[in-house]
Amino acid sequence: MAGGQERVLRRRIKSVQATKKITKAMELIAASQIVRSQQRIHANKRYRDGMARVVVEAAKGDPTAARRLLGTVEAPTGVAILAIVGERGLSGSYNTAVFRATERLVNEYRKAGVEVRLFTVGKKAPAYFRFRGIEVEQSFQGFADKPKFSDARLVAAAIAAPFINGDVDQLTLVSTRFLSAGLQAVRTTQLLPLVDPATTAAPLEDESDVKAPLVGYTQFEPDAARLLTELAPRAVEAEVFAALLEGAASFFTAQQRAMAAATENADELSRTLSRIMNRARQDSITTEIMEIVGGAEALRRPKGA
């Protein structure tokens, strides 16, 4: 019985050690991807901030046109929501946090009688929302880990179409923002109408990277109204690409932490199973010794004693 238990424990230890190798490798891969993702976020920051400045200047050039594309809808009748998650699991609460925030937002709009059209990025999203009874109008997959600007342009064109056609009044983004290596948070951002950067200005992380806002008289060609119409989709592309980059960095950070915890747990489980196996082996050896000693004592006794 003890020998059989020892064999079972030995197989379990080998299985745990094999799993530990996998989680350790995934941890190292995720850690290497975090640095690259941070570099891409930093490189994209100039374009994103520059696009915001151009939108502000165009809005100043034609306040009437700006009112149609800038601001907040008080009582929307239709809303398009874009949720960005990962292509895989094994990343702690990264996907779950976005799922819950999106589901909560959808339920709030539905209770208010607002029509909701849901778009998603990431392989894990369609199955979750289908199980929750929420229809996904269009799902984009295959690039959440390493997004390109062409991917952002494809997504932006699809989600902006209902707003441009007048089918929805507002376009909202739900994604994980990469604030720092130790802090990521799920944020809900209004994409269309464009939020006036002047009313939501935040301190820049590195002011030396961004030029001062344009001041004075600015002449537009074509006119500011047409320019705003063209800039709106481009601004959405910039925001979607930034969200994809920050989502990828957040995913790898969450996966690195999850795999580090899994590796630590596997190591602890391996030690625990090793102690149990050693104890079982010791019990087996002790039993065998007692049987040998008992047999030897029986041979020493005189016959008939």
C-alpha cells in the first residue's frame, strides 16, 4: 500500500514540476513583452497628444461645427461600446475586470432604455458575453497582444460607422489603462463625440516630450468644419490604438504576476508532496524493518516455546 502511494506521489511531483517549468517560461516571456509594450506606448504618445492639439485648434476655428463633434450627450438614445480584452487567459483578473465593467455599463444603458451595440477586441470576449445573453455585433481577434496601427484603423472604422451614420449618439471605450508597472485600471472613455481636451486636461508625465499648444491665429485648408469631420475618425483611431497598446502592456503585466504566483504555488506544492512522499517511504521502510526483526526473533525462539 505504501509503495503504491509513493508511486502516485512521485507522478504528481513530476506533473507539478513540469507545470512549474511552463509557468516560469510564461512569466519570463511576459516580463520581456512588458518592456516592449511600454516603449510602444511612449513612442505613440507624441502622435496621440498632437492629434488632440489639432482637434482643439480646429474646434476653435469653427465653434458651431465643434458642437456637433465635441461634448457629452446628456440623454443618448443609442450607444456603441467597444470592450478590449486579451486573446488568452492565465492573466489574473485582467479580462474579468473589463468584462464586469462592460456588463455593468450595458445593463445601466438598457435599464435607461438606451439601445446598445457592443463591439469587442480579443478572443475571450465573445464567449463571455454570449453566455451572459449580450449580443456582440462584431468581434476582432488575433492582434490584442501585438497590435498594429492598421488594426486600430480597422476597429475604429467599424465602431465609428454607427455614429457617423446617425444610428448611435455616443461611442464608448472600455479598456485597461497602463498607468505604471505596478498599477493598471479599467477605464471607461468617451470616444465620440470627442471630449474637449481643454475640459479634461491632465498633467503630462513628461512635458519635455510634448510641444506647447498652438497659439494665435490658425488658418485651415479646407475649412475647419470639414477638417473636424475628417479629424474625428482619425482621433478615434489614435485613441483606439493607444488603448490597444496600453491593453497589451496591462495584459502582459497581469500575466507576469499571475505566472509568478503560479510558479511559487507549484514550488510550494512540490515541496509539500515531497515531504509526504518521504514520510510514506519512511513508514514503508520502518514497516519492513519491523517485519524483518519480527521474523528474526521468531527464528531465535526454541521450537515448542
